[in-house]
Amino acid sequence: MTAVFIALAVIPPALNLRFIIFILTLTNIFAMLAISWNLLSGYMGLLSLGHSFFFAGGGYAAAIITLNTGIPPPLAMLAGALVVTGLGCLIGLPSLKLRGHFFALVTLVIPIIAYQVTNAIPQLGGHDGIFGIPPISRDANLVYLASLMLTLFGVLTTYAIVRSRLGVIFSCIKDDEAASMAAGIDVPRYKLYCLAISIFLAGLAGGFYAFLNGVISPATYELEKASLPLLMTLLGGKATVLGPVVGAYIVQTITETLKIEVLIRSRLLVYSALALAIFMLFPSGIVGYFRRRLYVHT
């Protein structure tokens, strides 16, 4: 893993191809979003279809903070992530009592409501969103390296949680919530912990996304953004530390390839066929598949 991150940190900036650098930066942001989804849905077992709300919320909060206070983008990202974490936990707290598809349906409704509310508030830019958000840096290579560090932070955070007592409790709740409660585990409290960490990571990704594009709009709440972390994590391997990152790089590679003019009309068909083929070949995700194979042969 270390060698891969070093290669990603050295090779792209050395090639100095601005388009590739931008795509990789975007990939790292979505990898962070997938990491946040994996923590809540992969390790805790709470299927979230509303992570686009946390992602967009972090972007809006960071943009408003930096435009109104003038504080540097990195601090605005952190502040925005904290704001959306507080708001997300306040909204999500009642839904933590729900299980299975009921929780998923509630999380699906939240971005839809947020989309309508954001459109209706002039102070948030309405349908056009907020423009003129300053970049983290004018140096594209520096921004890319910052996005890579963001992804690494997400990976290390997940690894630390999984290897800790907190990760064991998350796993117990996922496997059998009733048995966990019978064993004396305060299930609602630990669900809230997991939700808060997940929202914070998604908010950081959203803030970075806003500063990268210079604009944040209600389009960020759309279903595509909600489905991206799910697809990326399932492709890479749910409940694995590196699965979301691997899935993000695969999905973004396929997405950019399908933007070639020859494939643009049939991109949805090709994209669906490739995704279906990967799911059939690797039902537990690519990282999960190779981890199982390695375990069998050792």
C-alpha cells in the first residue's frame, strides 16, 4: 500500500499532464466519499443512500465560511465538515432507530428535500449555486497531492477504527444488533459515533470538491453523487479498508474512458455491462476477492 501511494505521489506530478492531474484529484475526492460510505454501510451495516447530502453540505458550508470570513480553504474545509456533521447527526439521530431498508429510504429522502430547499434559498445561490469559491492553491500538482493526503487520511482513519475496540463493536452491531444490546452495548450511541465519523469524512470530501471546482450547486445533491460511493465500494470491496479507493479508481477510469466521442452515445450501456461483469467476477469486490484468495493459499 505504501509503495502505491508513493508512486501516486511521484509519477503524476512528474508527468505534469494537467488533465490527468485533475482527473486523479477528482478520483481522490470521490475515494474519500466512498471511504465515508463504507464506514457507515460496510462496517456498521446501515445502508445510506443519502451521502450526497453530507458531501454537498460540506461543500456549501466550507464555501460560505471562506467567502464570508476569508479564512483559508483548509480551515474552511474543516469547519464545513464540522458544521455538516452537527447538522447531519441532528437530522439523522431519529433515523438511527430504524433498520434495514427503512433507514435506507429515510436517507434517500434527505438529499431530495435538501435539493429543493437549496434551490429556494437565494442566499445559497438558488439553482445556480455559489460561485467564486477560491481554490486551495493555484498549483495543480499541490492540489493533487493534498487530495492524495486526504484519501490517505481516510484510509488510515478506517484502518485505525477497524483495528480498535470501536471497530469490534461496530462489527458486533452489524452482525446482530439485538445480541449486542443484550451484551450491554449502547447500540444507539455507537451508531451515532459511526454516523458522525462518516459524515465528517464526507464533509471534508465535499469541501475539497467545492474548492476544486470553484462552485457548489444543488446538482451536487443528485442521485448520481449518492450512488457513486455505493458503486465504488461494492466494486472495490465492502467492509475492506482499501476497497473504496480501488473502486473509485476503477469507476473514474471507466467514466473518463466512456467520454470518448466514439463511445459517448453508448456509454450507459457499456458502463452497465462493465459494472455487471465486475460484479459477476468479483461478488465480494476486487479487494475482497484477492484477500480471500490470499487467505486460502496461506
